[in-house]
Amino acid sequence: VAIGTVYPFISSVSATATDDMEDDSYWLTYWAVYGCLFLFMDLLETWLGQVPGFYSLIISATVYLMLPMFRGADKVFRNILVPLAGLQELLILRDSLLIRNQMLKSLNPDRSKAVSRSIARFFNGESDAADPDVLRKELKQSWSALNISRSVTPSGFGKKSSKYEEPHTVNPQNLV
């Protein structure tokens, strides 16, 4: 019990002191999954407590859930607890809101509106908008219409251009 509570407690208290909501969510998820593991262990301890390796297995599971490099609590929460509770739609909605908020933070407002409209059309299945190639062309056209400086968003969405470009312009031909 001490292994699953001391470090997570300290990390949870530290997470509440930061402005980042992702670490708060991570530790809240951990506590929900750890609580289920603790109940499961408590129920099985009567019958399996004498079996060699039972407590080692519980400690290993706790470490897997606890360490951020494994993100075990998140995996168990998403793949076991959410389906058992029948809340997959709410989890998808939460994830889409997180992606939307991240997009709004990283793009300038004009570009963000164009991308939001394109994504909405893509998911609504409107005519050609469900085709990724059409969506890509539409985004390239809106990109060139906005004439966004290179310092705001990188050229080519990560692809390197073989031609020299002016330092403060984006060449729409290099966009994917």
C-alpha cells in the first residue's frame, strides 16, 4: 500500500500546484485505477494471499500504473474501466475537446477558424470534404489566402523544401 500511495500522493500535490491540467488528469486517473486495484487485491487476498508471487504481482501492477513513463493508469482506465462503465462516447468527446483546445492555442485565430471549418466538414461527411486529399487542398488554399508569416507556422508542415524561400513568407507550393 505504501508503494502505491507515497510517491503518487506527493506527485498529486505537486500537480495541483501547477497550471497544467494534464498532470492533474493523469493523477486523478491513477487514483481511480489504483482504488479499483486495491479493491480487487482486497477481495482476492483471502484466497490468493498464500500463493507465492501474489504480492509481487500486485506491487508490479502498482508500479506499472504509477510511473508516468508507462502511462499504465491511463491505459487501464481507457481500455477496461471506461468500457465497463459504458462511457466511451464521453471519453471521445473529452479527447476531441483537448485536441480542439490545443489547436486553438497553437494556431493564430484566422488559421484556427479555417482548420475548424475543414475538420467539421470532414467529420460531417459533407460531399468531397471526407476525402483527405480534398481537405488538404482546401487547407493549402486557405493558407495561401491568409499569407501567414513563416515565423508563426513552419513551411511545409514539417517537410523540407529544396528551394530557398524568403525568411518571412510561406510558399504554398511546398505545403502538403
